[in-house]
Amino acid sequence: MFQLAGQVVSRNGQQLLRYGAVRCLSATGKVDPPKPNQSFMMNLFSGQLQTSQLFPYPEALNEDQREYIQALVDPFNRFFVEVNDRNKNDNTANVDRQTMDAYWELGAMGYAIPEEHGGLALMNVQAARLGDISGGSDLAFAIHSGAHQTIGTKGILLYGTKAQKDKYLPQLATGKVFGAFALTEPSVGSDAASVKSRAVLSPCGKYYILNGSKIWCSGGGIADIFTTFAQTEVVDPKTGEKKDKMTAFIVERGFEGVTTGPPESKMGLKCSVTTDVYYDDVKVPVENVLGEVGNGFKVAVNILNSGRFGLTAMLTGTMRTCIQKAAEHVTTRVQFKRKLKDFENVQEKLAKMAMHHYVAQTLTYMVAGNMDKGSMDYHLEAAITKIFGTEAGWYVCDEAIQLLGGNGYMKATGLEQFLRDMRVFRIFEGANDVLRLFIALTGIQYAGNQLKGLQKALKNPLSNMGTIFNEGSKRVSRSFGAGATDLSEFVVDPLKDSAKLCSQSIDQFSQTVESLLIKHGKGIVERQFILARIADSAIDIYTMACVLSRATRAVQKGLPSAEHEVLMSQAWCVEGHNRVQQNILRIKSDAFQSNYQKMGQIAKNICDHQGVAHTNPLEVD
């Protein structure tokens, strides 16, 4: 099985479990029909245009909520300027007690926890604003504190009973008690549901006996409360069959048998204490089951998905600082009797850095804003935000170092620490390579289900003429290039040409997905070269659509940056549209399909040799 954060794909293509697909029982005991999916991305795969979560750009805060978060901005900025010492944190691989006490006093360790439990009760967009501040100053500290927030406490917030919340949330908000998320095991990474840790119900039925180990637990060395996961035996009430299913537990360090290993020595994020966690016959009270027994995979999935935008929020701050340092350098540095800012290659770098920051920031507040407005259909969008934000952060920081030249490589500028700290962002909370497959396969499954609906309608055409006509019309218009999508009605005049480019990409994309389904069927699961290009095309389309929405908002509100935002959106749509065309060409091209097979053989040769398979030019044998 190939699994990550709510998506499960069997290797033989027999099963695709869509993330978050939960059907509810009504009062009559019958299964309620699923509500129409409002996700722009999910509908994109089946050629449907669903703009309710895209236009207009979400305005999640009222005036009081805006004033509330603004009142927190200055104290947070002062903390990172006057109290926190990022160099000391990095050199000592530790955050000293005085610094953490000051951060606790700000209330920052309980920003998502309700006020009745001592927290700040911030909405997602408000939390993103604070994430930007911390990420722009000290990315390692942002993770040190953020892991406690986004994954250490989130499970209790989402699934805790009233008793669990009353007991643990005050400790996690103001009690200077750290929370941690313990999921990954030595043999389990992206395949989250196959954890080996095991919890057995005691004969008396009052507690579970937990055994196992976890690795790479952020905050593991200092946490007192762990959200952890283990296999439990579950009996099917209908068949009586016993099977293992993952269950989530709240485990306290004080429980006998809980120990942690020494801090890991890492490339970056040095002050975030990462350790192994060991469970040796730990007695966990049954009241510490988080969610339902056997429902642990869903708990893990939703914890990760609900916080993914937070990683990009941090990196928007990091990118902002990188761009600031780069701009300061190129406007003062003189080479060949000209300032660096006057060279076109420097201008191109700065422009692309700014565009990547703008897009990442736009995605962050788009997803967070929709979540705050009650959306439950944001999982593909959250995955895209995580992928794009983490890769944009690396790109912007790397380009800033390049612009600063030798100065960028020195520790004094702080950019090398940013680069070290952010490298793991493309790996944790869902490795980007796996998330790309999740995006492609989840969307393709949804499109396949829509196609099945048309196939069923064709079996009884007289009763389903409306469905057949509507679907047929869309397919014919796309195949003849007429286009079924038009986003121009949603944007202001300066962006209408850009909207046409995005619309063309949407039509090309949905037509390509449909043709792949017809050609490969369930076998598409194994065509990962193709799936990666599908995911990249989806990412580009979503980023184009989001910046069109945000720039339109800027113009309509008369914001001072409106003209600048329009310029960036126009430039981004040209480049994004071009990348979509290139990826679709790769999908359709026989030459590229043949080349993928060649790369597969090259990879096999390397694995067979356990390293490079070619000889040194000086070797003759």
C-alpha cells in the first residue's frame, strides 16, 4: 500500500480512498448522500468549474478580528527582535528557558486553543500572520514552537472529548507543557497506516498496554503530552471478524514506560529538539483514546491536513526576509560601474522571487480563509499550498544567496541558516513527491466517478437526457477548442487576458485527464511519470486562479499595491500557462513516454550496481 495523510492507493489499482471521504448517518439510520464537493481543484479534474472557494478572494475576518490580530503583531515582532537570539539557538541547539518563558507569556503557545482553556482562540488566517512573523526571523524557533501548536495540540482540539480538552488544553495553552505528535516509525514514513506500535486492551478493560517506538518526533525531548498512534484489535460488528486498525492515544510522559532518546543531530532546525520516543508496556487509560478506537488513521490525516498551510505561512516570512536582503544588496552593490539592480538578469531573479512569494502568500490565505469560513473541501488545495510554498521557499532563498554572492554564503547574513532550516520542509508533514501522487490520484478518482455517472446515464438514455446532453456538450466543446471554461467574468479588466490563459489551461487539463482515464483506466496508478506531470499542471492552474482572485480584490479595494499585484499576476499566468502546456505535451508525446522508460531502466541499472553504473573516463576495463 502507498499511503499518506488520508490517501490510500493500492499498487494494483484496486482501491483509491479519497482523503476525508466520510459519509454520515442521518437520524433515520440511513446514509446521507454526500454533499456536492465545493473544491475548485477536485472539480477541475472532471472538467467542472466550481468557483465558490476561489472568487471572490476570501475575507475571513471582521473588523474586530482584524484589530485583534494587529494588536498581537507588534509584541511578536518585539519578541523576535529584543528577546529571541536565532544565532544562539542555532549554535547551542537549544532555546533557553528565559526565551521560552517570554514566549509563553505572550500567549503564543496557545494561539489556536479556545479562550475558555487559556488560549488566544485565533482563526487560521490570524495564525498564519503570526507564522509569517516567526518564519521571517527564526525558522527553527518557528518549528520549535509551531510543532507544539499545529500537530502537538491539534488532535485534542479536533477529536478530544470535553474531559480530555478540560484536562489537557489548559496545560498546553499556558501551563508551559509541550505537546508532540508521534507517528513516524523506523520502517514507516509516508505509509502512515502501517505503524508497528501496538496497544492491547487489558483484561480488566480499563487501559491499553502500549509497546513500540517512534522516530523523528519534533519536540520529543521536551514534550510531556504525546499524540501517538498504535495498532489495536478491532472486531467488525457485522461479521465478527478481528482486524488490526490504527488508534490514536493521548500519552503522558509521566506514564510508566515512556522514555525518549537523545536529540538528533540535524542539518538544520537545530533548536527544535527531535528525538525517538519509546513505549515499553505503557498503561494508557481507555479514556485517553483520541477519537474512536480504530479511527487513528483519520485522526492523523486530519491533523496533518489542517495544519499544512502553516508551513507555507512560516516560509512566506522567510521569503520576505530573503527578498529584503537581496533588494538591499543589489541597490547598493556596484559591479562593472553599474549597480546590480540595473542588470536584466538580476531584475529577472528579483521579479521571480517576488512572484513566488506572492503566490505562496496568496495560497496560504486562500486556504486558511476558506477553512475559517467553514470549508471541509480543501484537502487538495492544502496539499498544493504545502508543495508550492516549501519549494518556493527553497527557490527564493537560494536565489537570494546567489544575488549576494560570497556574502550570501557567509553566516553573517543569516541566509545559509534559512537554507539549512527549510530543507526538511519538503519532506515532513507529507513528502512533496508523495503529495503530488495524492493530488493526481485523488483528482483522477473523482473524475473517474463522474465519468461512471455518465456511463450509467447512457444505460438509460431516455431518463437521463439532461445529464447526457450537458456532459456531451462540454466534451465536444473542449475537443473542438471552443472551451467550456471562462474565468474572465470573475476578474477586473487588466486581468482578462490572463484569465483566458488560465481558462485554456483548465480545458486542456480536464481533457487530458479524461483521455488518460479512457486510455489507462485503473492502470493509471502505476504511471507515476504521468501522474507527476498531472500534479504539476494542477498546481500551476490553481496558483494562476488564486493570484487572479487576489489581484482582482486588490484592484476592487483600491489597495496601494494593486498595480504591482496585477503585474505579478499577469507575469505568473504567462509562465504558468506555458508550464501546463509543456507538461501536457510530455504526457501526450510518444517520445517522452519512451524517454520515461529509458529513465526507468537507468534507475534499475543504478540500483543493480548500488551506485553509479558508468565507469570513470580513465578506466579501461
